[in-house]
Amino acid sequence: MDNGSASPVTRLLAEALTGRASRREVLKRASALGLSAPLVGIMLSAQAHVAGAQDAEPGSLIEAPEGLPDLSGAKINVILGQDGPVVPWEEAACKKFSDATGCQVTRTSGPESATERLAQYQQLLAAQASDVDAMTIDVIWPGILAPHAVDLSEAITWQGAEYFDRIVNNNTVNGKLVGIPWYTDAGILYYRTDLLQKHGFEAPPQTWTELEEMASAIQDAERADNPDFYGFVWQGAAYEGLTCDALEWQVSNGGGVIIEEDLTVSVNNPQAIASFERARGWVGTISPEGVTTYKEEDARGVWQAGNAAFMRNWPYAYSLGQASDSVIRDKFDVTLVPKGDGENAVHADTLGGWQMMVSAYSKNTDAAVAFAQYMTSREVQKSFAIEESRLPTIVALYDDADVLEANPFFGSLKDVFLGGAVARPSTVTSDLYNEVSTAYFTAVNEILTGQASDAAARVAQLADQLQGIVSEL
Ligand code: GLC
């Protein structure tokens, strides 16, 4: 339907009826247009009906791109996301690929913890197992997995799409493209707009000190009715996710990036140590005691139940929070992770993201490469962005009206997503990155739990360990 010349009211009605405008968008525009309550009610129920239909059928927005090969009779096994809410969308994506190509796809989930998932992949690939054809790999792994990957540098050009240079470079090891960028990620701060307003806060926190003040005031007040309420939830378990959170704390406090570009081990500095001590102070006060065992979904569980004022997480939690049956729907927003107070304090959001890799041991390379191309295509990324709030890796999708409407924050945080996020030191430490990260998250977790009571001493010990790892490079 071409609504270019229609009145704003007709246009809004049409967009509500087709589900193109979100509930929030309908409310915002209807109030700007001064529409009557009954008319707004009709629009909202039309919108809810369509949005509900989309909820019921994940993957319904996926369009198979043109130009996929005929792969009749082929069969591939792929490892995609973890068990959880993304599975139905991924199953639908695999089915559309099968329908379009004739290739049968068997999807399995990988572990939620990136650390465990890497161990699983390494075992599988070391055995040169041919029963997995393609898998999704973390942005920090190209240097580790390169020897086991098919070079996808030709495959990525099939649609002529412009992928983020930074990620393509990250994924290229000695000229080999180890994975085609599927979606990118950046740590963000989720906050409850309704609770901030209720407790007299006009804007989300800019600094950690402000976050602490707001989280503790809101928690104290909300506890009167809800004993399960917490100020702030995040990822504190000893795994890769804690490396991401702790990197944000230290960078935002002017404390460097653990190991600098020139391989200087910089973590042993007062700002980094102070940032870990600050986080230790959250455990059992504004955050649950158990936060030191939390991964992404543990934090989201508390948040999604309406039991937290703030959450640090990745963009995937946005669409889940906005689902039609969510108790926090339209009651939250996202912003940059807070910064420290001192000199050199900056907002820091860790860069994450996943790529499609084809195993060098696959016996169905053509089908596996076509699958990787399909999953990272414009069409599939667009649906992933709209339905599952995953950040595209194709630059043009950040100007796509449908993508922006489903995720208004893609526009407001565009600079972060388009290159401003902070990378973990995985390129400089390459195949030894996992050792670096493991030493780091182990030390930080010990500081958080109090197992290491002297943070400065524990960080000095960490710096020695990291020095030992770097000297092997
Ligand atoms: C997200 C990020 C990934 C990161 C992981 C840590 O999945 O995309 O890069 O390593 O979280 O838990």
C-alpha cells in the first residue's frame, strides 16, 4: 500500500492494522495527532491483534533471499543459539532455507555460556568431526578457530551487501574469512522508565554513582511491596560474560582494556582496581548475592519478571521485554552503560556478536556455505532485527524504517553499534585469548565473591599471569 499521500491519521491507522507501527508508536503518534480515545482504542486493538499473530508465529517475517542454489537431497547439521526463546525463530529460519533449497537442516543448540561453547567446539573440531557442517561463532574466536574454518571471503560477496568493515577485519585471520558476520552486539543498560518516574528520577543514570543512588532508592521503596525486588542485575558468573561486564567497568573508569594493542598488560592500575571494588560493593546490596553466579538469562529472568530497576545485558532482551505478554512491556528503555566519575571516565559498551562459520571437516561444504550466506543475508538479518532485536551487521539495515520502528534504540545508539563499542583484547592475543579471558574472569569473580579479599593483590597476581600468557605469543 502506498501511503505517501494519505493523511497522517489514515497512515497511522494503516500501519496499526498491518502491525508496522508498534503499540508504543501508535500511542505516541495518536497523542501527537490529538486523536479521540475511541479511535486510539480501535488502533491499539488492531495493532495488538497483528502483533499477537506475529508473536504466535516466530520467523513469519523471514523472506528467503533470491539466488539460493538448488540443494535437493543435501543434509546439513548446524549449531546455532542456545536453548531458550530464540529457538522457534531459528527453527523457522532453517525451515525456510529447506523449503527454498531442498536441503534438509538439523539444528542443535549450543551451551549458553560462551566459555563452555568454545570448549565444546574445540573438542569437536580437534576430532575433525564431519557431523557438524556450520556453526555460529563468537566475535572473539576467529583467531582460535581459524585452522578449522572454510575461507568465506568469496562467499560473503554474493549479495553485494556492505558488512561492517570492523567485523569483517576482526573475522579475517591471515587472509581467511573465518565467519560471515551474522549479528553484532553491544552491552547496554536497561532501565525501568515507570519506576524512575515514580521515584522522582528524570533521566537514566550517566555515572555509576548515579546508578547506585537510583538503584538503592528504588529498591528500598519497592521492597515494601515486593521483597524480591533488586536495584541492578548483571552477569557476575565466572565465564566470558563477566569479562564483558568487567571490561565495561574498568574502561568506563579510565582503567584501560586489560591488554593494550601493543601487548602491554595494563590491567594492574588503580582505576581498574577501583572499578572492581565498586562492583564488589553491589553484591548483596543493590544486586542479589547470587549475581556472582548469573549469566545473561539469569539477569533477564529477574528483569523480565519486573523485579529489577536496572539490568546490564545485550540487545536481545529488548524484543523479549516488549513481547505482548511481557509485564514490563512499554515500561523500559535502554541507554549507554554508565561511566565512572574520575578523569578519563567514558561510556564503555563491550563489543559482542556472532558469525556463521563453515567447518573445514564438513562433507557438504556447498550446502553449508549456502546456509551461512542465507543466515547472514539482508532478508534474514532484517527479520532477526525486527523479531528478535539482534543488531544487523549489514550497514544499510540501520536506515531501514521497519528495523528502526521495531527497535527505536538502534537509531539513538547507532554510534555505539556502528563502531564505538569496546573490543576485548582478542585480536592482539589471537589463539591465546581464551586463556587471557579465563584468567581475567576468574580473578574478577574471586574479587566479587570476596574469595580474594585484597583486590589490589589479586589484580597484581592476574597481571603476572597475563604477562606469562603474552610472553608465549
Ligand atoms: C553475547 C555476545 C558475545 C559474548 C557473550 C558473553 O553473546 O554476543 O560476544 O562473548 O555474550 O556471554
